[in-house]
Amino acid sequence: MDIKSKSKYLFVTWVLLIAYGLSGLFSALGNGSQFMQGDYFESEEYANQMNHFVTLLHVYELNKMTKEEMKKEITVSQEEIEEHRMRYGNLGEQISSIGMQYEGQIQEAIDSGNKAVEEALKKERDAKVADITENFNSDEYVRAKVVKEKEKSIDEFFLKLEEYRHEFLNLEQAYKYYIKDRNTDTVFTNLNLGKNESVSDIMNSKEMYFVQDYTALQNLIAYTGHIENFMPYNDVAEDILRQQNRDFTGQIGLSKQAPDKHFAISNYKEYQKRQMLFIGYLISSIGALIISYFLAKRRPATVFGSFDHLKPFYGRIPLDVRAVILLLTVLFLLLSMTLISEQFVYYHSDIFSSLIELIISLIAAASLLAFGWVQLKFLLDYRKDWLQLKEDARHSLLVKSYHAVLDAFIVKSIGFQLLLILGIVFVMGMLFVAVLAAGGGEIILIAFAFGIISLPIFIIIMRKAGYLNKVLKHTEELAAGHLGADIPVKGKSAIAKHAANINDLRNTVNVSHKEQAKSERLKTELITNVSHDLRTPLTSIITYTELLKTPDLAQEDRDSYIEILDRKSKRLKVLIDDLFEATKMASGNIELHKEKVDLNQLLQQALAEHNEALNQSTLQLRISQPEHPVYAFVDGQKLWRVFDNLIGNILKYALENTRVYISVKEEQNQVVLSFKNITKYELGEDLNELFERFKRGDQSRHTEGSGLGLAIAKSIVDLHDGSLDIEVDGDLFKVTVILEKLN
């Protein structure tokens, strides 16, 4: 036997074991409460049977009354009189109803000229009216009628007693009872006690299958019928029998002397067989699950098999269809499991037929289980490829249908127009078919109406199609790079809006070309500036390194060269660090550590860092801050860098002997910080370029800055969802930073 065949046989064996084991668990869920609670006498089946017998025992023996005795016990309450009187409404409503009942019949007799029938109907109507009127005049009159109704109900009760007496006699063959009335000491029994025998000699486990105390049973039954299957309920007899207030004690037992064919005994023995079969079935199913577990654990590759050759075919099925197939497989599997469990417990008398049905159901369940297992295995493969799951979900029938409907109504006017046109075509087509089915007599009229409606629609559609073609032609030219002139916008239709959007796109492309040219220019400047700023300190480092190699170099010169090398290397480090930080800021690849920060205090710390430089400069600093703390949820270290850069720019680029204004203001939920100074250099070009990397106010590049200060500052503020703006009014240079205030 080759490996593939062996693998298939092991897989078939495994699914059969799983199917059998699961069916046993289903049987435990469905029948466990019936067979696991104890013996037959603790089951609901026996309780119902016992209640049946006790109900009949009450009626035929314990509360036995003659028909005349029961009728003497009839009572009528005032509530019953009122209920009978008002059963069909008040007096006026009942008289009106009677009149309406006879009105048509009397009129028919008058029209036919039958005087005798007319008089008889009127006499009958008047008698009923008089009877209803007397109901509302006399309680005794109503009481007598209610008594008659109850006597009739009692007569019906005794007729039913005779019909059900055979059932009581049949049950009495299996059940033995010894019951005593505590009030009168009257004994009711069907035991054949000898002279020297007592009740305990018969009511014991030797003579009875089960003995039950009667005291608990008498509170659970109705006196005239427990349920409809035992005996029809009679409320009149029930009330009379309950008023007897009898108190019984004693025992009832299921006799071992009863015939084996009696249904009470056969039910008991049948239950025992089914209980043993259920327990054996449950144990064997658990064993099957254990075997399948060890089989799968020891040889998983062989048991689970390889179904990869089916995956390409399965993958072509839409994802939602696969889900529906899997759901149906599970539902049918559950149904087959239920059938198997029921076949085990409720088997046929024909063992061969039961076995055949069981094998067929087991094979069906195993096939469904194998089919479901393969589907589940393929679906679980998505755990390793979530992107494929998303892709398959996008191509499912449900998503495609949903998007198709949405796409049709992206432009609502087009969607509704399409819906209207299809609706008209559908209605006209249905009318045409209906006319043909009816014989075609009105086909000319339908054709004329169709022409009147369809011709204007056809003309409108053709005009829309022509305009759409023009728009598409302009779009093709735009895609080819020929901007050309704007498309004429006609009306307010969806196509006109599309034409306007294409015009906006053309203008955007035009602006983009200009921006691209500007970007190329800035890129060239960037390369030039980077090369210049990095090459200058690097050249100095190389030069003085070579000088240090000079033999017999004086110590004074050596120290001077080392000092220059130190200064130029630090300068180079600052340039590289700023370039690296600006790159990180632009890419957003930086982590903020936000906390509650007092912006007043943070600004003072930044100013303190430059305190010496400010004191040595000729600038006059004017600071305006609120006296109370102004809090914001920010990264204090990063924001300190913003203040440091802005103050550093002021020191580098502010005109000597001028005033510098720094202020902090609160405006609603925002904090506004402004830095104003008079510039040393003329700023005549585009101010937005100051945010570009390596862009300085002094184009001669005599300052020591890297040219990245504003770019880094703006990136930090942007990361805080704030804004940093520049304004220039002549030589007045102003930077405004706006952040969200923390209340």
C-alpha cells in the first residue's frame, strides 16, 4: 500500500471516529437530562404517568360523588351573575344586537308576503328581548339560568367519566394503592390483604418496582383532569370537588405482579434498555474521541493529509460564498449528529434496519466533517496572510455588489437617472407583454405612448453622450501633457461638474509645473549650500592636519592649529547634527514625550541659555508674559529647541542697537508666542523659502548657523499640531508660534 493511500485511509478513519465521538456528545446534550438524572422513577416520563393515574384515582375513587350530590353542591356567586348578565354587553347593546339579527329575516318575510313567518320571527325576537330585559331586572332569574348551565356542565362531566373509566381500570392493573382519609378514616385500596397481612407486606421493594408516598402527590393534580390527554378539564366539577377539602395519606406503588405487556411496565423496562444503551454509547463516543486525539497527535501529517492541490480551485470561489458553504456544512453536520444520537437512543425494533440507518448517517456525518475540515483548514491559512484575506474580502460577491450600487450613486443625479430610465423600460416592457398576453388589442396605443416617452429621453441621452465625449477628449489631451484651454462648462449636471473639476485639475497641474521648477531650483541651491557649508570646515580640518605633520613645529603653532581643528570639527558636527535632525523631522520619524509644561518657564530657560550673548549684544530685549503659568501638553525638550533656535536667529540676524520683542499671550484655547526684531539683512525674496533647508537671511552666508534653524523649529511645532508663521513688514521680522493651551 503506497503512502498516499495509507494517508487517505487514516484520514477516513479519523473523521469517522470524530463523527462518532461528536454524535455521542450531542446525545449527552440532548438526552443527558433524561438518562443521567437517575433511574426511571425520577424521570419526567414516570412523573407524568403517575400524575395521570392519581388524577383518575381522585375522580373515580377518592372524591367520588353521584351526579345528584354534585348538583346539590352548585353555588352561584354575585360575580357569576354579573358576568352572565353582561356577557354580550349592556342592556341597550344586547337589545340592539337582537334587533339587527332579526331585521333582515323579518324584512325578507314582509317582502315575500309570508305573514305567518313574519309574526313568528317577531314573536321570537320579542321573547329574546324580554328574556334579556328580565336578566337586568332580577338576580334570581339570572341565578336560575347559571344553575342550569352548571348542571349541564356536570352532566357532560359524568358522560366523560364513563368514556375514561376503561383507562383508569387499565392503569389500576399496574398501580397498587392504599390511601386513607385522615378526617373520616375511610380507606381506599385495591390491595388484596389477607387476615394476617399488613400494608407493608405488599408495599415494599420486593413486591413493587417503586413505592411513592401519596401526601406529596395530592398537591400536584387537578381533580377533574391533569391535562387534556388525561381527561377534559371541567371547571364546575373541579370547584365542587375541591370544596370537599379532603386530606389523604397513603402510598402508591408500581406492582411487579403487573403483566409485562402493560404499558406502564413496558415503559419502565424500555427506559432501562435505553438508559444502558445511552451510557454505553456515551462511553464509546468518548473513547472514539480519545483514540482520534492520539491518532492525530502521533501521526498528524498522515491523519490530516494534504489538500493543497484543492486550494487553487477553492481560492477561485468568492470569500462570502465560501463562508456560506462552510455554514451550511456545519448546519447539516449538526443535523446529522442529532440524527445519529437519536438513532442510538430511540432504536427500531428491527435491529438490522436501525444498523443500516446508523451506518448511513455516520458516513454522511463523516463526509460533512471532512468537507468542513478541509474548508476550515484553508480558511485558517489566512492567519499567515492577512493581506490575502483583505484582498479576497474585497473581491467577495457582497462587497462587489455593495460597491456596484455605491458606484452607481457616486453622482446621485446619474444614479437616479439610470434608475428612472431602467424603471421606464421595465414598466413599458411589462405593459407590452401584458397587452400581448391579453390579445394585443391595445398594442398601437402602447407603441404610441412608448414613442412619446422614449423619444425625448433618447434625445436627452444623445446630447449628454456628446457632451461627455468632449469632456473625455479634453481629459485625454490633459493626460498626454497638453494643457490647452478650459473645457466649456454647460449647465449644472454631473458632467458639467466633472468638466469644472478637470479645469481645476488643469490649473493645478499648471501650478504644479511651476512648483516643480521652483523645487528644482531650490534643490540646486541646497546642493550648492550643503557643499559650501560642509566643505569649508572640512577643508580647514584637512589643511591644519597636514600642518600638524610638519617636523619641528613650534608648540605655540601646534596649540593654535589644534584649537582651530577643534573649532572646525565642532562646527562640522553642528552642521551634520542639524542636517540629520532636520531629515528626521521632515520624515516624521521622531517620538514626542509630551507632558504638562509651563511655557513661561520654558521660555525663561531658553533666554537664560543665551543670557551672556544677549548681555554682550547691543540689542534691547522686551519680554511680555502673563504673571500666572501658561500650560501646554508638549515635549518640553523639543519645544525648548524651537525657542533656542528662534532666539539664536535673533542674535545672528537682528540689527544692532534695536529693540527685540518677545511676548506670550492667551487667546481662548490657544497660546500665541511672538518673536519680533529688525533684520540686519534685506529680505526681499519669497519668505516661504526661509523654511527651506540651508536657507538663510544673509545670502552671503557670513554667519555661523547651519541654515536649518527655522526648518527644524517649524517641523517641531507641526509635530505638536501647532503652527509657526513668518511675517515681514519692511525690515520688521516676526515669527508667531501658536500652540493648544492645556486648561
